[in-house]
Amino acid sequence: MKSFFRKKKPEAVYCQDWRNWCEVVLREVRFRPDHEAIARELMAHMEDGRADLERLGYDRTLAEQRTLRAMGDPAEVGRALDQTHKPWLGWLWQATRILLLALSLTAAMTLFAVTGLPELVQRTRTELLWEPPASAVWAETEHAVIYAAPGEVREENGHITADIDLWIKMRDPLAAGQEIQLWDLTCRDNWGTLEIRDWPNQPESRYWQPFGLEDMPGGWQRFRQGLELTLDQPPQWAEITYPNGSADWKLRVEWGEEP
């Protein structure tokens, strides 16, 4: 109770008669954690009653006395409140809250330990090690700067495949998730326009598909991805464009005549 009255501003200090009445009420309520809430509610009722009488022309002292008289016998009020704030019910509620909080914290820590911490460490390491190659070409987009460099060229199952490595740097953390979607790009090389296919396990001539690099997984602001081209002949150069953005841009990577 003292802590409740101590928190009140000087102009809201209650008269001693009100304090004494409230203390008698609270002595009858056995569940002590509810005492402050009960005191706050009782004093709010008294303040309302005093304000009503002052509006009718009563001075402050007389209004306080009449209000207190209308509140009734404090012991009876306390016993009635004790029936509502039963100790066993109150402690059961407190124990339930603590148990739920403990279970929530345990579940959160377990989930973080299993998935969150390794992912956090991996992504942080990715961002710290992220660095575009000096030979990469780059373009500014609405939310990011994207770099591109020619990757490995190889022959597989009668097809020529060529990689284009991409480094993407978002402007700020709030832009994460608004990076360029690789399937929205268009691509052409010195032999013509390439088309994207949805079945990477069924190679066909002249198509490209996006891929992720396992050794450099996606980060928050800086990450790497790539495009894989399937061609009839080794490429000399390839151009990536993004005509759907707020401003057109184009990146041209070059392998040379003999990749």
C-alpha cells in the first residue's frame, strides 16, 4: 500500500482518513499481490465521488468526508473483496503465468539453438566475407547494387553450360526481401536470346536458370546467386536485363572468344 500512495503526485495525495479506511479493507484481503490493484480501484471510486460533490458546491474537506461515509464499513468491504480475490485462485494464476512464461522462453531458446544461432553465425560470416570481384560489372537498381562476372564454362551431356556469378548488395536492412528476382530477368548471348525453363533436370538447348551457391548462402544485405546458361556453343558474352523495374539496366559479362 505504501508503494501505491508513494507513486501519487503531490496534488493527488489522499487524506489520512482515506488511507486508514483503505488499509482496513486490505487487511481483510489475504491475497497480497492484488492489494495495489484493489487500492487503485477504491481510490478511483473515492476520487469520482469527491469530484461529483465538489461540482455540487461542497468544499474539498466536506466532500471527502461524505464520500468516505458512502463507501461503507471497510471491514465488510474487505471481506467481500476477499471472496473475489481468493488466495488459492490468485496463487494458481500466478503460478500458471510463470509456467507459461518459462515454457515460452524454453521453446524460444531451443528453437534459436537448433536453427537460429547457426543461421545467424552463417549469415553474419557471409556478409563479412562478401566482396565482389574486381572484374565484375555492376548496375544500380531501385533497392540494390548488383554485380555480375563470368563464371565457369563446361561441357555436360552434349551441352555447353556457362555460369554467371551475381553479387547483390541491398541498400539497407529494410530493403531485404525486395531484391531482384532472377526469374524476372531476361538474358541473351552472342548467339541469341535465352529462355528460362522450369525443369532443371531436363536439359535442353539454349535456356538459363537461377541457382544458389551453397558455399555462400544468402545473407541479409549482401549475398550471392547465379545464373546457369545451357548453350549450343561456348559463349563469348552475355547480357542480363531487367525491363520490369523502375529503370531499365543492363549487365554484360564477357568470356572472350575462347572461354
